[in-house]
Amino acid sequence: MLLNKRISVWYFVKQIKFQIVLIVSFAFLIGFLDDIDFLKKITIPLSIPALLGTAVSLLLAFRTAQSYERWWEARTVWGAIVNDSRSFMRLIKQFFPNSENDTSEFAERHIIWLNALGESLRKVPFSIRVREYLESQNINALNIPNALLDKHSDHLRKLAEQENLSEYKLVQMNDMVIRFCDSMGKCERLKNTVFPRAYSILLHTLIYVFAFLLPFGLEDSQLGVEIATTIIVPVIFIAIEKTAIIMQDPFENTPVDTPMTSLAKTIEINLLQMIGEKNVPVKEVSTRYYEM
């Protein structure tokens, strides 16, 4: 499970509370006004709301599929970061077996890079740990994660000169840094590419038009059923759309975003164990991903 099991249903309800209030108010208003003779005469074939509901369903299916694709791509990118981080440290140990201080420096810098990348994607202030490292290394750049990767490259170049590393091995090491840069770029693309606003406006409009037409296509003999149907069906559509909206932004620091903090902690534990560090942090069994 990627999602926090402690996520409350009320969190989701809060996301659509305004729409729920609007739909419920409209349904009861139509129900109470249904006794007016003028409104009783207004009827439309049920096939019209049904046709409109079908169109909304198709649009929602596309929206949900695209949102899930973005969410899964973000998780896949971070899965690649996990694997590449382990491979990177394994190559460092293999190619520079006599440089324990340098190995530890690579591990520390990479851990900071992981945390800095997650925090920059969530657009939250850097943690104390990241800030202290940046100050100690005198790193000041517009894109901090990219600057940390530059430090990786510079360090590799110096070590390659000292250890007389072969060109083939150096290419392997540089390829790992390039893969980190590529993963970072994919995350930034997902973060900065927004879902077309026109599509959301169209979908919202169709849902509310459907909610408005639905009671005029139902039988007036059973008022309670009419009100309940007018509430339940549009609210289901709104809930599905809100689910898609939440999933389409996998780096927004919400309970359903990519668990970058948990993944960074996993990588940190792995790297420290690989370099023989004895003081390794213990990962909690249940990690809270929502950190706002």
C-alpha cells in the first residue's frame, strides 16, 4: 500500500463539501417547489439526462485514467531512483575501495539530494538537515537538487584523476548521475505540467447541467426518491472527479501523493548499511506521508 491507512473519509468529504452542500440544497429546493403547479408541468424525457450522464461518465473515465497515469508515472520514477541509488553506491564502493571518506561523502550528499528533491517538489521549506548541509558546503543555487548532482560530478572527476580510473568506469559513474538528472527532470515535468483547465471547466459544467435536468426527468409521485436520486448521482460524479483531481498532482503534499519521504528514508537506510555505517536510523513500520 502506498496510501496511509489512517487517511480519514472526512478528509475526502472536506474536499467536496461545497459541492455537496450545493447539490443537497438544490435537491431539497426542487423537492419543496415541486408542489407548485407550474413546476409540475415541466417534464423532460428521462433519456435526455441519461444521455448527458453517459457523456459525463465517458469524460470522467478519461480524466481518471489520465490522472492515475500521472500518479503511477511519479511512483515509477521514484522506484527508479531507489534502484539507481543502490547501484550508484555499489559502483562507488567497487571502483574506489580505498576511499572510505569519499564513499561516506557521496552517501551523505546523495541522502541530502533525495530529501531536497522531495521537499522542492512539494514546494515546502527545506528541512533543518538539508539547510545545515547546504550552508556547510556553501551551496547556493536556484535549483538545489541539480546543484547537488553537480557536486557528485565534480567529486567523481577529482576521484577519477586521483585513482587513475579507466575511461570505461568513469562513463559508468557519469551514466548513473545522468540517470538521477533524468529522473529529477521527469518529476519536474509532472510537477509543472498542469491538466488542461478547459477540460475541467467542461466537465464541471456538464455535471451541474445534469444535476439541474435530472429532477425534471423523474417521477413526481415519490418525492423522497426524487430528492435522494438528485443528490446521490451528481455527488458520485463529483466525487469521482475530485479523486482524479487529487491523483493528477502526485507531488502536492497530500495523503495520496508519492511517498517521497518514506522512499528517501528507505534509500538512506540502504546506503548507510552498504557503506558499513553502524548508526543506521530505523524506519517506522507505518510512515505518515502527509506532512503538511
